[in-house]
Amino acid sequence: MRTTAPSSAPSCTIDRPHPAARAPPRPGRLSAGPGRHHKSFIMHTRTVIGLFLGVLALAWGLDVVVLQAPLQGDWPWLLRQQSLYLTGIWSIGLMSLVMILALRPAWLERPLGGMDRVYRLHKWAGILAVAFGLAHWLAKLASGPLKTLIGVAGRAPRPAALPWFENARDFAKDVGEWGLYVLLAMLLITLWRRVPYHAWRWVHRAMPLLYLALVAHAVALLPRQHWLGATGVLLAPLMAGGVLAAWRVLRGRVGQRRKVGGKVVALSQPALGGQTAGVLELVCELDTGWPGHRPGQFAFLTLDRAEGAHPYTIASAPGPDRRVTFQIKELGDYTRGLAARVRPGQRVTVEGPYGCFQPAPRQPEAMQIWVAGGIGITPFLSWLQAMQADPDAAPRAHLHYCVRDAGADPFVARLRAMCDALPSITLTVYDGRGGQGLTAAQLVSPDVAAQAEGVWFCGPAGLAALVRRELRRAGLPGLRVHQEAFEMR
């Protein structure tokens, strides 16, 4: 290992915890697996949502233009009517997708790039579902101004609903309106970071019930022509999947097949300079049935059933003893004081593993750039520990570690010890307290720029923005950044 000293520059800021999973490698070895490296094809969140909305819009358009009778009415009324239906189709379609993704489908990890990306899709699909729901409601309210401006003579006739629901239209409208109010409140709670996690979680638990109510709204009010056309061909199975997912969530069956019990066998809080570092190291021994993990993966850890599961990176390399280590930073309302509530021998439940955050296989002429901020170092700890079994197979990489105070950081000494045993790994620690910061010259030096294969990053959003800015400054805006999502809320 080569250790380099950073220059003085604006310091990196660190905050917020990190999650980060699937089939096990051989014990003690780093497996490249199907991780997010340069040869993998990954669908980005915007692409998935764009295709999803585009297909639904195409089905709606096919019904309107080809399969249905010619539309009747003046164009302002027709515009209002069809906007009402399209935004409703988009909203309930996205809500169905949200419910299905809430089951944490592991088969989506490879095409999306990991469970953290699945959760990102879940989050943005939910936000857009509420946005289109609001647009749907505004389209409904537009009838009042239209009556005032142009009258009702050219109003488009109301299409027939499914015959079983004709008498339930008024009730379905009320359900939809009140459901939208609840959705808006849930969105505000989700986006308002001051709301404690446990409060947000309990509010979030109401989503399956709300979704079922909105399904009833959609089934009762979507015109029969759409149900019998291309829109129905897409929406019916999508909503059926959403209803099934909602039922499983209500029964507490999320991730059931990937859960395994275990117990806490060790816990410690490193103390440096007479003070604890604010990190709890938790070692759990898992029961038979744990499939093993790849370095860099994460799992959902349940220490208290009332509190529920929280995602944490598995900070240890895989081994035959079914032991996993979690490094838990005291950052939120739940993690603060956690050390006082956990005891050796306590039963735990671990769900996973999940994630695809692994380095690319070693290439003789390629250099990988690894960047970690604060507790975002945990997947790299797992990588480095696994590489100890075969140092010659470790890739050529430069690890940049940004911390608030290197003297009080519990991982710096461990990182240096592990990197000392890996000749191909260079470590640079940036001490924010000493005014040391990451710059373009340090991130991509001239010799590294010619061989840079990509950037592997795990840390807070502010540091991610700094890394991308410095890459542009270094003339490498197209260098691929493999980024593990740092939070899932």
C-alpha cells in the first residue's frame, strides 16, 4: 500500500447513515459477481419511469384514437376529460408499481443495479404518483371554470363505467378526493426530514390500505372502454399485482423468504481520545439458512420488532461461521443510544443480503477510484477484508476517505492496516478538522486519469456532488460513477 497525504482544501462534510446484497461468494474471497461495473447494463430510474409512463400513455392513446368511438364535445371539455383519465391512469399505475416494489423483489436488483436503486425507484414513483393524483384532482376541478367561461353546451358526455359500479360513482369520487389529501400529507411527512423515522414508518404503514381504497376509486370510475381496451390489458394485471403486494405488506410478509434469525455475540464502541467515536460495532451470529453475502452488500436488521427493520451495510467479509458485522453510526433518532439498548445474546432478525456494490475485477492497466465519506466507508471495509485472502487478485485502486476528524475516527487505523497488506491499494485520508479536502488534482492525478476505470462512491449527497464537480474540473465528466445510495427514505 502507498499512503498519500492530502493538501489543504475545503473540508468534506459527512452526515447520514448508509444502507447497502445476494448470492454468496466463497468464504474469504472477493467476488466480482454481477455487481455494478463497466460491463453491466443498468436501467436508470428516469429511464424506467419514462418507459412506464410512455407505455401507459400509448395504451390510453390507442384506446382513444383507435379502439373507441369518435370523441364528442368541444375541445376544451375533451381536453379536460382526457387529462382527467390519463393522469388518473398514470397515478394508479405508479401507485401499483410502488406497492410491488415495497416487497423488495430481489430479481430487480440486477437490471436496476441493486436494492438501493429499487428503493430509489420506489421513492420517485411514489412522488410522481402523488403529483399525477394532484393533477387528476385539478382536472376534475376545471369543470367549474369551464362552465363559467364556455358553458356546458359542448360538454363531453360521460362515458359508461363498468356495469357493477354505476351506482358507486359518488362514493368512489369521495374516496379518491380524501385519499389524495392523505397522500399529500404522507408525501410531506416523507420529504420533511425533521419528522422522526419511527413516526414516518408508522404513517407509511397506512399506504397499503390507502392504495386499496384508491384501487376501488379507479375501478369504479375508469370508463368501461378503457377497461376493455389496451389500457385494461396493462392496468388490470398491474393493479392485481399491487393488491397482492398490499395484502402481503399488511400481513408483514415483506422479504419473508430472505429472513433469518440470529443473535448478538459482540458489541463495542471504539473510544479514541477519551471519547466514544459515535459508532456501534455489532457482531451477529446467524442461524442456519443464511445464504452468505458478497462484500459490499447490505441487510435489513431488526433489533426490536416494534421499531422494525433498518438497512445497514455488512462491514465484514463473508466467512464460514455465518457471522456478520454492522458498523452503526449514531446519526438518527433510532441509532442514538442504541448501544445502551442492545445486549449480547439478544435475538435479531436479518433480511438479505441485498445490493450490487462491488469493484470491477482486476485489470492490469486499469485504476479504480474509490471515494468514501464517514460511515460510507463500511462497504470498502468489507471489500478490503475480503481481499486479504488473495492480495494479488486485488484491483489497482486509490481509496480516498473523507472524515470530520481523522484523530477520532474508528476506522482509519484499521484501513491503514488492511491496505498495508494490499500493494495495489493506495489510501489517502482527508481530515476535515485539519482543513484537508478532496480536489480534482488529488482525485484524478495525471497518471490516474490515463488509466481510470471508474469511480466507486459511498457517502452523503454533498460529497457526491463534490466528487462529480471535481471530475468535471479534471476533464473527466464522462467517467462512470458507481454510487451506492446513502439513504432510503
